[in-house]
Amino acid sequence: MEKNILVLNSGSTSIKYSLFNEKLEKIDNGEEAGIGTKDGVKNHHEALERIFKNISGSGKIENLSDIKAVGHRVVHGGEDLRKPVLINKNVLKKIKDYAKLAPLHNPPNIAGIEACQELLPWAKNVAVFDTGFYESLTPEGYLYAIPYELYQKEKIRRYGFHGISHSYISQKAEKILGKKIKNLITCHLGGGSSITALKNGKPIDTSMGFTPLEGLIMTTRSGSIDPAIPLYLISNLGYTANEVDNLLNKKSGFLGICDTNNFKEILERKDEKAKLAYQLFLRSVLKYIGGYVTLLGGLDVLVFTAGIGENAVRFRKDVVTHLKYLGAEIDEKRNKKNEVIISKKASKVEILVIPTNEELMIAKETLKLIKKIYEKNNFPRRRR
């Protein structure tokens, strides 16, 4: 009897899935897109019905009952939910409570969980949290300088996001280099972008905060701005709170500056707006790296990952060029080939490009938890 792990990333209009065997080898993957649109299925329940039909008809597993656990990427677990956890009524209620802090992310995560509970009633559902990686942040790392009661009563603080990705690439970097890394900066640069500073494997700061809007300029998000700007838009220009939210999350960033959210297109264009968007993004990345070098007291390893980080050869070169003061040197041939290690041998900072693998990380954490629950990997018997 097979003991497979299904990993789900349930978004607002799509569900991405990966199926792993007990050896954590990926045996199937796919995506159901367009949920709730004219050309797609009505809801996440129907999307998962189609996914399970595809899986059962693929020949990769004998029966859906061979799926013994489902690992769900859940964006926000707040302060209560840090470690991967078996989902029960109490856990699900807490995930729903934190939906107010991640209204674009937690609700579709919840929809995926509830659909799986109904469609795969024998399988154990495990939540792995994007925010969980940052439990090591100290108060000076996660508090904002606003009245302390707002943290105590409303839990307004820095949480950090992309934690599953930053966790994976930090572990992978140590495995590749064959050593523990004292001062590490990981750059997850994609549709959403964030940078994390790690001291001896533990995060000490990260660019995203109370929400994924804070930090770097992104494809459609503004990143950090003067907090008075939203107040000005509301008080003087008649914007509503929802309109400001939409403006800063969906109409800003690259899109707001040069009318495209496609970084590849920005690299190819020669007009001034595209050049400006590029320079703004580069400056925002450099400011965070520079600040984190100071907090860490130095830099041993810099890692690039995600869509931009893994593919934008020119951008990586431009970042490292500004780090010459640290003794960082890029090997241009390795960089152009997208090799794993792109720094010169003489470089005082080792520079890596590591494709992120959040799905594998979720599968690994899910299997680890399930093994703890069922001694010696004794999964529940197949239901007929």
C-alpha cells in the first residue's frame, strides 16, 4: 500500500498541486486555474474534484486512498500557529481568525482545506505556515513603534512571509556548501519579493511585515512607502480604504511605474519608464541587503531565488557589483549559465542561485509530522 503525500497551494483563482511518494520524490503535479472565472470552475471544491480525477486517471497511483496526508501551504498562522500542525476544528478556527490579517490568502487556503476534508476524509490534513519560519524574531525585530496596546490587543506586528521558501533555500545553501553559514541573506525575488537576514540559520529580520505589502517594490505592490500617503489619498483625494488597498497591492510596483508587471519585458524595453522601474527595484533590494549586512555584522553567503532571482542574469550582476565593498565578486560566465554558485573563487562572499522548492519543503514537514503521529510510519489503514 502506497503512502503518498499531496501538497496543495490554494490561491484565490488557482490550486497548484504536487504529489510525492514516501521517499519525497515528486510523482505528479499540475494546476487548476481560473477558479471563479467565466472559463473556470465555480469554486475550490470543484477544482479539487477535477484535480483528484486527474490524479486517479494518471496512472501514478492505484487509488486516491493511497493519498495518506495532504500538506497545505497556509500563509498566515499568527503567533499561535508556528510549527506544522495537524488540522482539527480548533486549528481551522485559528486559521480563519487570522484571515483578517491575510484576507487575500487565508480564505482560499481554508477553502482548499475544507474541500480536502470532504473529498479525502481518510487523509490527514497538515498546515505548514509561511509565517512560521520567523518565530525566532526578537521583539526589536517584529514590533512597530506604535502604541504597545495595538500589539497586545490586535497583534499588529511584523510576521514575515515567504518563510517556507526562505527556510528551504537556507537549508539547501548549507547542504550545497557543506557547512554551517554564520551570516546569510536570502533574496526571494519574484511576483512577490522579500529578503531575509539569517544569523546561524535563524532569521533575525525580514522585509515583509504585518502583511506581504511591506518591504521591496514588487510586480504590482508598492512595497514600503510613507504611511501618510494612504491617509492623504483618503482625506484629500476621496479614496476609500478598499480603493487604497487595491491601489497599493494591485496597481503599484512595476505596473504602476511602467505599465507592466513582467520583469522580463522591463529588461527588454529601452524606454525611460522601464529603466526607472528597474532602478527603483534594484535600489530597494540594495537598501535591504545593505541594512541587513549591518545587522548581521558581515555577509558570508548571498542567495537568489524565485522567478527574478533565478533567471535575471543582469539583475544579479548589478546587485553584486554594488557589494564590491564586501569583497563580493561575480563570475560572469557562471552567472550567465545560471549555475548554482556564481561567485568567483576569490570572492569573500559566496553567491548562490537556488531554485526554490516550497512544495518539497511542505511535503517534508508533512511527512515528518505524520511519522510522529503514527509510530514507525504506520499510516491509517485504507478505507474501502
